[in-house]
Amino acid sequence: MQVRTYGQYCPVARATEILAMRWTPLIVRNLLLGAETFSEIQDGVPGIPRTLLSQRLRLLEQHGIVERTPGRRYALTVAGRELESVVEALGTWGARWLEIGPQHVDAGVTLWSLCRQAEPDELPRRRVVIRFDISDGPRRHFWVVLEPPESEVCVRPPGYDEDLVVRTSSEWLAKWHMGRISLGQAMHEGLMRVEGPPNLVRTLATLGLSKFAAVEPA
């Protein structure tokens, strides 16, 4: 596959020819978060057309950033894993300097990220099911099934008993996940309602928060 070149040997120019293309940094981010299959990668970038995602993955393969593994799975190469510090630097800058607006929040993507970042040692040694009732957006109900390493977000009842029920909006779900407000404060102010055992509510307070949650906005 051909990419448009800046015609410069500068490493910044060469790197951005590949990595600054629309969607590409998010694809790398999803792979860093543990997505392996085409569907898992797409779940974290739901706006990307399938054909474009295929093209981007082929381009990353061509440049030795991504490789195919058995079972039609994708993995970052050594070169790809070295991009982790680049992605973290972008995320830290964005969390510090950029505001979150209504056009930036998608409850499904927020919960996908929560699922990917929930650490097994944060959870009880059993399956935990959380229902999220969202007051806005195209989908009003989600179920997060936390059973690492097979945690997932469902848009239909998964058939398991629910341990927690969370009622909120897409905006406040995202702001809690990004560390802009604590769960306790959001509950106190009526922005989030959580029903369930107190020990699981305490677990939820820090469960799968964004790795940029500790970044102080400028």
C-alpha cells in the first residue's frame, strides 16, 4: 500500500506519514488495551467503516507495526509496542489541555474502555454483572460482564443475575471514567445512582478508570 510522503527524511515526518492518519492512533491504542480480533478492535472505534479498518491494519502490517497471529488475531510487534509511550503522551496532553463536549461521549465506548482497563485483582473472584441505564444516546441499556480475561459489554441481557445497576447520562459516565468527578461525589450530587451491595459499589468507584484519570486538567 502506498502512503503520501512529505518528501522529508526527518523521523517525525516519516513516522507521521503512517501514524498520523485518521483512526490509526486509536487502532494502536485498542491493540495496546488488549484487543486482538477485528471485532474487538472495531468495538473501540465504532465509527470506522470495516473496509477502512482493514486498510489501516494492512498498512500497519506492511510497516512492521502489527502482525497476524494464529486464529485470525492481531498483535503489536516490538516496533508497535514501542508506541505505548507515544500514545500515553498524546493521552496525557489531551487530558490536560482539551475539554470534553457532548460530541465526544459515547456510553458504549466508555464501557468498552472500562472493560479493557479493569484489572482482575480489582474484582471479586467471580463473575460480576453491572447494568448501566443511560438517560440519553441511541442505546439506553448496557450490561458489563466482568470475568477476566473474557470481560465484555453487551447490548442485550446476558442471562446472568445483575450485581449492580448504575443510572446516569453519557456525559457523567465519561467524566467519572476520566477522573473528572469521583463516584462518591457524582452519587451525592445525584448525577449517578448506583444500586447494589456496598462492597461492590466501593469496588466500582475505581474500577477500570482511564489511565489518564490522574491527569490534572490545565
